[in-house]
Amino acid sequence: MRVLAIRGRNLASLNGDFEVDFEAEPLSDAGIFAITGPTGAGKSTLLDAMCLALFDSVPRLGAAPARARIETAQGDELSAGDPRAILRHGSGEGYAELDFVGRDGERYRARWTVQRARQKTDGRMQATRHNLTRLADGEILGGTKTETLAEIHRLVGLSAEQFRRAVLLAQGDFEAFIKADDNERAQLLERLTGSHIYASLGRAAHEKAATLRAQQQAILDRIEAQNGLDDETRRIAEEQQSAAKDVADRTASTLGELSKAVRWETDRIALANKVTECELAASIANAAREEAAPRHEALRLSKAAYALAGDWTAVQEAATQAQEAQQTAVLRQSALEQASERATQTAAEESHAAAQLQLETERVAAQSPEIEEARVLDRKLSETSASLDGIADVRATRALALSRCQELEQAANTLLAEAAETRDAQASWLAANAGLATLAAQQQELSAELVEIAAVDIKLSELSESAKEAEASKIEANATWEAAKAAEEGTAAAATWARNILDEAKASAPSDAAFSAIIEKRDRLGGLSPLLVDWKHQEAQVETSRDLLVRLRSNFDDAKAEREDLVARHSQVSSSLPILRAQLQEARRAGELAETASGEAAMQLRATLEDGQACPVCGATEHALSAIDSLLGLQLREQRERIAQLDASLSSKTAEEAALATGIQATDQSILRLDHDIENQTAASAAASNNAQSAAAVLSEKCSSVGLDPAGPDFEATLQSELAALDKQRDSMTEAKTAVTIAQVADEKARNEWEKCRAASGLAAQTARDIEQKLSGIAERRSHATETRDRLARSIDARFGGSADWRQLPDPAAWLDESAKAWRAHSAEHSRLLAAIPGLEKSVADARTETATATARFDEIESQAKGWEEDQLRQTDARKSLLGGDTVDIVVARNEAALSQSRRALEVTQVEASKAREQQAAATAHKESADQEAERKIKNHLERQGRFHARLTELAIGEDAVAGAAQAGQEAIDQEVEALANIDRAAEQAAALLTQRQEDLIRHDQTDPPSLSGETLAQAVNEAKQADEAAQKAFQDAQFVLRRDDEVRTQTTKLRADLERERSAARVWLALDELIGDATGARFRRFAQGLTLDRLLAHANSRLTDLKPRYELQRAPSGDMLIQVIDHDMAGEIRGVHNLSGGERFLISLALALGLAEMSTGRGLKIESLFIDEGFGALDGASLGQALSVLEHLHATGRRVGVISHVEEIKERIPVKIAVTPVARGRSELTIVSG
């Protein structure tokens, strides 16, 4: 990676745009160049720009507290490590840009941009943008910021920390590393080399191993909790299951026979109960038929009465019409009386209205003289009011003028008194504060000095705070440096220890051939256990399948016997159905003939026959109606009973046939299902037998290949013993091979950690030196500021004199400004009042004259107005006594309204009287018409009633019977006919059903009765049930024990396989835990740090040979992180690094930093640009020359080296410089200087 150019804008103290082009003269030909400038000028900002463009971070902000926050002047709150804080104050946007050559040889440009909202200086800080461009074709690589950073990392080959160690040499950190004690040096080495990962690996290995051990123990606990049967107990349980099954089969068969007897007895009781129920139903139906006999005669009378219902209804309607006509006549009489009364009343109202009109006319005429007198007084009052209104404006104007003159006079007197009082007060204040006149005259010069001394005080306060912060940073930097040195020593020791462990592990590891042979043998023996379990399981399946096949065949034979019985019964019932259907059809035809002869039409026809009259059907004159009805009724009842019996028998037989057919169908399905199950189970039994034979053959074959006999008595014990021996041997070999792998990982990690720690130590040392230089600059600025403040204070004391103690004032400048303003204001006011008082005195005299004139004019007009007001008062009193004080117009209008109302009232009464007379005449005519209609309706009712009563007498029927029949209607008669027919049908159906139930009971009794019955049978069934339940429970318990043991054995086999897999997977992690694991990760970290330190010292010594051949670095045997120096000029004398001079420590720290850079750029990565920050000021001329020679040597290998320093000798000895020069407060410029 080679840096081509650095560009930026508005970063820290570098205002505006800046650019450093390493391909342009003079930098392109310079092997070494210097970056120079005073402290704080912005030299390190160039390095910050490189890191921002590549990694979106600033190395020096990495140590900032994570929770610390800073607030900008624009209100942005940023974290202390936020790189956006590098944007220059007062700038709206900025950027950092780097051109470089990547690992692939292509040229790229990385650009980091930051801005405020709308690029305004007062805008809110926005998110940064990052992009990467390939310069050859302008293609933009990456998309999001994350993708861009990943692409830069790929092209550069370094992370941000690795870049800091490899390009920005950590010489300062190694200065701290050298000075630190063991513990601090271990911490510094870990930070410099990035070896903290080893502690994380150690902790992770320990935690993972603990988790795996817990998982294995959980499986062991589950295996112990299974609690299965041993082989002998298993054999006994199988024998118990077989015996329990035999007992259960016997008890089930006995219970089946007894159940058949119970069903026979239950059916016998049910049939007997049905016979009893039918006898009771037949008895009830016959009693109902006998009770219904009188209802037949009542039905005949109802039919005869219903024939007269129309006449009865006509009589009732005529009576209602006659009654309504009489009521109408009464109403017409009442209306006539009311019309006569209304006519009399309206005539009286007409006379009263005429009298009222006469009285009102007389009253209006009598009031006319008073009205005329009121009109005269109204005219006089109007004239007086007009005179007063004419002078009202003049009165008001003169009164207002008088009031204004009085107010002006009072105001002039007040202004004069206030002016005199204020004049005296201002004169007193000016006399009391005469000293302020001098301060007011010198205000401008004194204010400038006060502002300047306040700024100097603020600067001194800021410098004090900066000094405190720098002192704290110095302490922290020194501690960091010591920790980095300790870390470097620790990682070097860890690297050595890891290499030793690796060599020992390789020597102890077995060969691959021996390990493969053990694994192969263990796998062959391990495969026998599942084969043995499978063979036992297949044997158990054969026995279970045989038992199930026996039970299925027994059930098949029972189903076939049951079907034969059902088929015989179904054939018997089917043969009787055609005979019953023919008998029922014949009975229904005979019943229809009887129904026709006994129907309602025939009965009505017979009812019209009269003795001596010829029958319209047969012509006979003698009609034996009672005999015919009796004969027909008997025949009809017999036919109905026969039809009901046949219909019930047919329904019963049909239902029985359907039930038997359904039973046959269900039995056929059971037989087919059982036959199918027997076939399937036969195949399953054969398959289970074949599986058992195959399992036995496979087990025998596998055992013979390893020299074991499965038929032997101790086969399982021998197998487990050999497996345990092979497991132990395999575990031992696995642990040895795992140890080699772990040692290799540990060796590589330890050396990387050592390199990181070495870089961290150099960086810490440089930081401490920067802080020391910063403290010196702060002290110098504080001294200059103190001298300036003392000079200003003496000048301000002389100007204030004795006017005030300005040091005690909260804000002297504000106090001076206010005091000067007050003096000038009081002086101006006093002068103004002295000039204004004579004018105020003349204004008071003029106001008094104008007030006297206004008073005389007001008195004149007021006297005239009072005379007219007295006349108006007298006229008003006289007018109030006339017309009640009302106006003439109101009284005249009221009289006219009264006369008009009286006239309208007379007209209304006249109209009402005329209407009343007309209504009286109409009511008289209506009364006569109503009397005639009532007489006609009454006559019609009497005629109809006479004819109806004559018919009742003729038929010997009461009127109440006809009324009842008419109200009930034909529907009631039809319902009674139907009800009587239903009673007869119910009796016939009950008799037929009784006969059927008696036949069913007889047929059931003719079947084979059981030997037991009643309580004896019930007791036998109860005992059989108890025996069967006990036998079934015993059989189920035996089955459960065996099923439970099968499940336990299967689960145990799975658990042991799981345990073996867990142990196999955990071997590497457990071995890692033994080698590098612990709860804190300290074991592996110490080992890795030792290796890292050794590697770092090796690289550093190769550079120290060029820098200072006299010295060589090595780890001290007494401490892991302790470094000692071998002095070759003193015959190999060993010296501590603390005994070296400042220049010697710098050379050693430079060598360590160069070594760390080489470690960080391993794996073929070439870094062509290096930057070294400060530290050369401690070297003498010779050492400085050696250092520069080494750097020249680095350039000769193809690297460009930049030295950042403010040391003058560096500037003189390095011709090409990038000069950073302050040009104003907080602003610097960048120039390229040659020579």
C-alpha cells in the first residue's frame, strides 16, 4: 500500500482546502520528508485525514471515554469519540481525501465528507458520507458506508488498528512500554499487538467445555432414571402375560354365554310388558267408544238445528236494524231540541250587541271637548321645547369651554410646580456625583481597557483548565505507556511458551495409521449393540403377532355362525309378507264400500226420507232406517278393525325384515373386515418371523467377523468390556492429536498478540511526550497573559481614581457605561428645566384670563334657559290632568277601535242567529224522516220473528239450540264427526296391536330358554363380570410392564448413542479447556503475550542492528514481560532499559515500532509509506544520524518515510518539508518546502 496524495478541507486548524501530492516535486523524489510546525499547528491533522478517508475514524479519539459527550456552539451533542468533531469551528462542510495504490496495484481515491445542514455554519451536524473510486475508470466501489469500508479493507489489507501500527509508527507507545512495570507492560503489549483475543479464546474454551460437560451429565442422569427390567425379570413378565391372556379369554367366553341368557330374559320381559301395555290401551279405547254413544244422537240434533241457522241469523239482523232505527230517531229528537235552543240564544246575543254599539257611540261624543283642550296644550309644549332645543348646543359649547379652561389652568400650575421640584432634585444629584464627570469624559478609553482585561481573565482561566486537563492526561498517558510495556513483555513470553508446547504436542501425538486402525475396530464392535437390540425386538413382535392372529380367527367363526341364524330368520319373515299384503288390500276394498254406504252423503239422503214418501233411489215407501244404520255401522266397524290388525301385522313384519337385513349386512361387513384382518395379520406374522430370522443372521455374521459368538452365555458382557477398552484407547489418541491442533493455534495467536503489544507501547510513549510539550506551551502562554493583565490593571486604577473600586464590581464595563449615561442624562435634564420654567409661568397667567371670560359667557346663556324650563314645567303639569296623560292621537285611535269592535260584534251575532234558524228547520225535517224509518224496521223484525218461531214449533227445536249451531258453524259438526270416527279407529287399532304383541310373546317363549334366570342369572353375570374385569386388568398390567420395558430399552439405546455422540463432539473442546481454558482467560493470554514479545524483539533487534549495533534486546529470565538490554561494547553486559539515556530509549522504541510495523504487515503485504510522530529531540547528533540512516535504508527498500517533528535539527537535516504554519488565531496554512 502506497500513499499518493492527501487532501482535505476545514479540518481542525487547517482552514480551507489543502493538498499534499507525493507524486509532485519535490516530494516525489524525496526519500524522507519532514512534517514540521509548532505544537497545535495541525501536523497530526494530516495523519487524521488519512485515517478518516480510509477508516472513518481518528486514532487519537479512540481513548476517549465511551459515555463522554461534547456540545458544539450550534447545539449538536456528540460523543467524545465522534470523528465529526474534527470539522473546523465556523465551517459548514469539510472532507478528507486520500489517493493510494492498493494491494492489486490499482490506484484508488477514498473520500470522507462531513457537513452541517444546508452547509450553513449554524446548521445541525449531518451524518458523514464515505465513497471509494477507482481512478483508472472512475468506477465507484461499494454502496453503503459499511460496504465501502469493507472494500477499502480488502484493498489496503489492514484494519484501522493494523494501519496505525504499520503506517503510523507507535514509537511513542513503546517509549511508555519501556518505562512500564511488568503488569503495565503486559497491558500495553496486549493493546499494541491486539492480543486481547487470546484471553477471549481462553474464556470461550472454558465456557464451552463447561456447557458440554453439563450436557453429558444430563444424558447420564436420564439413563439412570430409566429403571428398566433385567433379562430374568423380563422372562417372568412375559410368562405372566401369557397366563393372564389365557385367563382373560376364558372369562370373556363365560361372560358371553351369560350375556346371551340375559338378553333372552330381557327380551321376554320387554315382550310381556308390551302385551300388558296393549291390553290396557285396548280397554281404554273400548271404554272411550262406549262413552261416545250419546254423542251420536247429539250430532243428529246439531245437524237439524244448523239447517235453521240462516232464518235465525235473519231474525237477529232485523232486530238489530229495528233497534238502530229507534236509536237514530232518539238522536234526531235531541238534535232538534239543541237547534231550537241555539236559535233562541243567538237572537239574545244579537240584541245585546246592538245595545253595546249605542253606548260606545254616546261615550265618544262626550269626550270631544277634553280632546280639543289637550290639543292646545300640546302645541304650547312643542313651542317651548323648540326654544330650549335651539339654545341647547350653545349651552353645551359654553359649558365645555369653561371646563377646558379650568383644566388648562390646573395643568399649567401642576407643570410649573413639577418643573421647579425636578430642577432642584437634578441640581442636588449633580452636586453629589460630581466625580462622574471625569469618568464620562474618559469612557471610551476606559471601556476598551476593561474589555481587554476581561478577555485576558478568560484566557487565563482557559489556560488553567487546559493545564489541569493536560496534567491529568499526562498521568493517564504514563500509566498507559507502562501498561503497554508490560503487555509487550507478557506476549513475548507467551509466544515462546506456545512454541514449546507445540513441539511437545507433536512429539506425543500418535500416527494417523494407528489412530485409524483403532477407530475402525471400535466402529465394528459398536455396530453390534443396535443389532442385538433389534433381534430381541423382532422376536417379541413374532409372539405378539401370533396371539393377535388366533383372536381374529375366533372372532371370524363367531361372525359366520351369527350370519347363518340371521339369514334363516329373514327368509321366514320375507315369505309371510306377500300374504299379509294381499289380505290388507282385500280388507281395504271392503272397508271402502262400507265407508261409502255409511258416508255423510248417504246419511243426509236417508235423513230426508219420510214414511209414505218414495225413496229417490229405490222408490220404496217404507224406510227401516234404524235397522239399516245398525247393520251398516256394525259392518263398518268390523272392516276397520280387520284393516287395522292387518296393517299393524304388515308394519311389524316389514320392520322385522328390514332389521334382519340390516343385521345380515352388518355381519357381512364384519366377516369381510375380519377376513381382511386375518389375511393382513398372517402376512404380518410371516414378515415378523422373517425379520427375526434376518436379524439373527445379521447379528451372527457381524459377530463372526470380530470373533464373538452371539449364542454364548456372556456375549453382552464381553461386548461391553471390549468397547470400553477401545473407547479408552481412542480417547487417549484423540486428546493427543487435539493438543497438537490447539498448540498450533496458540502459537500463531501468541505471536500476533506480541506484535500488537509492541506497537501499543510505542504509541503510548509518543502520547506522553506530546502531552509534556503541550504543558510547556500552556505555561508560556499563561506567563504572557499575566503580564498583560497587570499592565491593564494599573492603567484602569489611575483612570478610576477614587470614584469606585472597579475590582469589586460584578461588571465594571457595564457599571461605567451606566454611570456615564446617568451623568449625561441628569446634566441635560437640569439645563432643559432652567430654560423651560419662565415659559411655564407665562402659561399659568394666560390660562387664568381665559377661565374668567368663559365663566361670564356661560352664566348669560344659563339664565335665559332656566326661564323657558319653568314655563315648560307648568304646561306639562296642566297637560297630565287631561285624557289621563295620554296623547290625543292615542285617545282618538282608541275610541275609533272601540266603535269598530262594537260594529263587528253586532255583525257576527246577526250571522250566527241566521245560521241557528236554518239549522232548526233542518233538524225538524230529519226528526220526521227518522220516525218513519224506525216504524218500518220494527214491523219487518216482528214479521220475520213470527215465521221463525212457527218453524221451531214445527221441528220441535229450541231457539237456543239453533243459536248454538249457528255460532259453532259447519266446522264444529265436521270436527265432531271426525272425533267419533277417531274413537272407533283407536279401539280397532288397539285390538289389532294386542293380538300382534301376544303372538310375539308366544313365538319368543317357543325359542330355547336359558338354564338360569332371575336372581340366579343376575348373580352369575355379576360374578362373571368381576372375574373378567380382574382377568383383563391383570392382562393389561402384564402388557403395560412389557411395553414400558420395551420403551425403556429403546430410549436407553438412543440415550447411550446420544451420549457417545456428545463425548465424541466434546473431546476437542475438553482438550482445549485443559490446555488454554480458565474462567478469566489469563492462562492463554500469558502464553500468547510471551510468544508475541519474543517475535517483536526479534524484529526489533534486526532494526536495532542498523540503529545502534551496540545494543540487543532480550527477555529477562526473571519475568514474563521484563526486557533487558545486552551492551556488546561492554563485553555483553546486561542492562535494564530504565538505565538507558533518553536518546538510547528513543532508538530502542523506534526499533520496536519498526518491528511492530513489520509484524503487522506480514503475510506478503507490502507497506510503502511510513510516518513517525515526534521523539527525535532526545537524540544527539550521532544518534540522530543513525536514526536517519535507518530511515534512509527503509526508503531504499521502496518505502517513503515521513517524520513529524518540531525539532529544528530535523528541519535542517531533512531538506523536503511539509510546513504547517499558524497564520491567525486557530488557523494554519500548509506549504511544501524544499532546501
